[in-house]
Amino acid sequence: MEQLETYWLQLWGQQPPKSAPETILAVLQPSHTEDKSIQLSQELEQLIEPTRKQQAIVQAHAIQKVEETAAWWLFGSAFTSAVAAAIAGIISVKV
């Protein structure tokens, strides 16, 4: 406590107000700090939850687009393979 008073005296050139240490101690009380911490954690969780849901929706849409693209690639490669096999069959019959 004396260090705080010494620092205050060096900084401002006067004695600190007597209520200041009590105010500081009241703010730093464990019960007040813990209550505030719990309250902030709950508020933060309430803010994070909608964000998580939105991220899940965005990821679901991205996965759906990837699946659609993969399906079209599979269809396109199968169709191309079938056309190539048909052309090869026609060529082999004529030769």
C-alpha cells in the first residue's frame, strides 16, 4: 500500500485520496470479480452461439456444392467413357 502512495505522490505531487485504495480494493474483491467473470462468460457464449450456427449453415452449403460438383464430374466422366467406348466399338466393327 505504501508503494502505491509513494507512486501517487511521485506522479501527482500530492497525497492520494483516502477513498481510492478502498475503491480499488472493492473492485478487486474476488466475489465481484468472479461474478463479473461468470456474467461475461455467459454473455460471450450467447454471442458465440448464433455465430456457430451460422458457420454450420455456411459449411453445410459448401459441402453441398462440393457434393454436387463431384456428382457432375462423375456423371461427365462416365458419359465421356461411354461415348469413347461406343466410338471405339464402331471403329472396330468397320475395320
